[in-house]
Amino acid sequence: MELTGIIVKVTKVNGLETSMQKEWVRFDVLINYLQGEFPKDACIRFNGVKFSALESYTGKTISVKFDITSKYKEDKCMTSLNGFHYKIHS
């Protein structure tokens, strides 16, 4: 899927994979976009340090390609939007 909007906020999330003691990084990007007449927000996750440049693009217009993934965990449905490509518009 693809979405175009304005970056409202970028949050860097670090963690440690306990089974292998391997560090990971994720960037949660909050994007404001128009759907019909009304603005909406979507939080898209980008995994890996290769996406660290996203931290400097707050307020810029972005086009994002992403996948939607859902799973059940502890009788709750969890859905995430996982970005794999982006383009900043000037």
C-alpha cells in the first residue's frame, strides 16, 4: 500500500533481543494525511538503522510504501503498518 502525508513526529525506539543479545532500532513515524474531507493520522514503523534519516524530516511531505500485518496475541488483535520505502517531497 502507499500513503502520502506530512510527518508530524518521529520517535526512535531501541531494544535488545534477549535470545541473541542483539540490539535493534525502530522509527515510528506519525503521518497526517487526508482521507476524503477529513485529516487522519497513521503511525508507520520503519525497522533498522538505515531509516535513521527520518528523524530530520519532521514537517516534510512524505510518500510511504508499507505492508499491513495483523496477529492475535493474548486474545487481542494487533495490527501494525510496516514501512519499507519512502520518498521525501521538496
